[in-house]
Amino acid sequence: MNSRERILGRVRRALADVPPDERPYEEAVARRYLREHGRRTVERTVELLAENLADYRATVHRCDAEELPHLVSRLLAERGAREVLVPPGLPPKWLSAAGAARIPDRAVSTPHRLDRVDSVVTGCAVAIAETGTIVLDGSPDQGRRRISLIPDHHICVVRVPGQVVSSVPQALERLVPTRPSTWISGPSATSDIELDRVEGVHGPRTLEVVLLS
């Protein structure tokens, strides 16, 4: 008897007492998961998002549409950003007050060239309050995945309350499964080696989230 026969024999013995008309496992097990933990108002949901973003060491800002260009300009200036990556569909007004040179997201740009860019400004697809997570799906105002992973400074604009949901199941309902998605919970960080926290390994060291009302 070889290994394959032994494994199949164990499977047959394990299934010996299963009636042939028993429902499949996928149908027999109830999957009535909670879509949201507790009931919150829209305002409280946005507050929870801000709290969890800050808990993950993201910096949270709030402004309206008129204030946004000046806020983005200030954040880039404080960072000393000379160049900023720009997705093709980013609203031009967002950077209208910024002095940094705009670098368009282009397929020909090499990782080495992108690594020399100081900052990137993007929108988002959805933000999840319960987990403090920002999701990007490659839409025109977000660009390709690599532009949010290579620069060391990421400014992400979240339109509130329209792009804010309470839970992961609610977020998944808004996403297109065939689009590439990037889930961001705070700045890039890992503690894999001797539990020492190291930032900037998998993405930007600094994440600034603007809640745009």
C-alpha cells in the first residue's frame, strides 16, 4: 500500500457514516454573520473611523472642499515634498495650491523613478470604520497599486460620509471582485523580526488621511 492509498482509505473511513442524501457542508453550516457590530449613527461611524485610523498611527485631518487644496499644500510643504505622484483621475483642484511638481502615474515609470518621488495623493474606494481600513481599487483617482506602495508619504482623501461604511462585509459589497484592491490599515509596519516594529517595509512610512466633508 502506497501513501496515496493510505490517504484515500482514511477519507473513506471518515465518510463511512455520512448518509448519501446529507446536505453539502456549505449548505448545512449556517453563515449568518453580523454585517455590523452595534448600531451607530452616520456621525458616530465617521468618528469610529477616525479613532481607529489614529490608533493605527495614521494622521487624520478634516476639512471641506474649499479647504482641501490648502490643506494638501500644507501637508506636502511640511513634508518638504518636491515631487508628488498624481493618479490620472485625481481632481485637479485637490493640488491647485500645491507647489510640488506633479509626476503623472505612467506605465513606463520604473520603481527606481517612483522611489525618488516624495509623496502621493490619492482618493479611495471605501473606508471601513470598525477596522480603520482604507481600501483602494485602482480607480482613476487612485491609480495603480504601486504608486501607493513605493513613495514614503501617502495622503489619502476619503469623502465622508459617502465612502465610509461600518464593517468589512459592507465594504465588500461596494467593491468589484475583478479589480485589484489594496487594503491599508495605518502606515506600513511589521514586527516579524524579534518583535521590533519596523515601518516602511511594505509601503509608506507616513499615512495622512483627509476626511473630506
